Amino acid sequence: MLWLLSGAFVELPPHLRYQRSNMILLSIWIGYQEPIPKAWLSSCVDRLNRLKTEGILLSDGSKCQVLFYGIIGDCPALKVILEFIGHTGYHCCFYCYIHGIHVGGRGGKRQYYFENRIQLRTKRTYELESIRAVETSSNVYGHLGRSLLHDLLDVPLPNSIIVDYLHVSLLRHTRAIIQQVYAQLSPLERTKFDSGLRGQRFPHFFNRKLRAVCDLAFVKATELRNLLLYALIPHLLPFLPKEQLAHLSLY
């Protein structure tokens, strides 16, 4: 397995920020299992802290201050660097204290039902609970240890944790919403809906065409994004009531 830690300049506009030439490779781990956070990142974080203290000396003799605003990644990567429980465990949310319920008996899964009164984690409790996890070598509300990022980030945890939009919003929530809406349609409506998606024309700078929902298992994240933002509601207009379409547009 290959694990990368890279950095981006938030001052750059998005179309430049995420170009490979503008991404800084900070550290790399290659192994047969997931990395040990401190063995992997302690040296890298020490150098980044030194960079933050000393700044970057520019050619005109001035210094540029360096700030680290946050950490972004998918859930398996975030749980490693944050020394947190995985996203299928109890108290797995980085931002609140939702516990979760095990359903389905042995071999089942966790469900995290909506709660009206959510108790959010604060920067103080996040720090204290991570320290307690180290002292007791136990799981403390999802904390398995104290992350190296506590000493690096200028925005305190958990406010600096950014969950990856591609995996969470597109490949999970968007896919689930589309599947649920598709199940409401009759077989004839599904055929018409799929046909409309296949025939959807886009400008030349769209790199991917739309696939039918019946092929959802093979749909990439960029295709789901195009479907969600540009095609889903217009193609569902003949099939769904206005109230449901209005609610769907809020997402």
C-alpha cells in the first residue's frame, strides 16, 4: 500500500491549487499494512514546525509566514493521522459524540441515526480526550491517541478536519440519494430516465459523459458530480412531484 501526505497552497485559485506541479509531496509510506502515525510523520511534522517558526526567505530578503489551516482526506486516511477510531466504529464522528447502534447481529453494521440535539466536540474536549486516550491506552470517545497535528495546525482540531468531498458527498450520499429516487420510478420511467441521461450533451470541456443509473456501480465520482449538479433535477422533472424536487435541490 502507498500512503501520501501532500500539501497545497490555499492562496492559489482552485484550478491551479490542485495541479500536480503545485502540490508539495511531504511524506510517503509504503508497506503491507496501514502506517504507524508517529513512525511515519514525526520527522515530517518537526520540519514543518521549524518551517512555520522560521518562515520562508524570499529572494528580495523578506520572509513569508507559513500557516497550516487544516487536514483533508478520506476517512481511512484521516483516522490514521488523527489516531481516531475507524468510520464504522462507535463514536467515530470527528465532530460530535454520536455513539451509533449495532444492527444485524453478528456480521452486521453500525447505524448512526439522526439526533435533534447533537453534542459537538470542542477544541478543549478534543485535546483532553486525546491525552486521556494516551494515558489510559484505551478508546476515549473515539480517540486512540494524541495526533501529531495538535502541535502543527494553526486552526485547532476538530475545526481543522476537512472530510473529503469526493468520497463522502459524491460516492456515498449522492449515490444513496440517486438509488433511493431511482427505486421510486416505474420500470418505464426508469427506461426513459436512463435514456435521457445517456443522451445528455455537455460542452467540450466536460471530460466525462453521463451514464445511466442502471450502470451506477461503474460510475466515477466526476460523473456523479455532473449528474448531481447539472442533470439530475432537469431529467427528473417529468417523474417526481415538485415538493420532492425542491427538497432534492437543497442537497
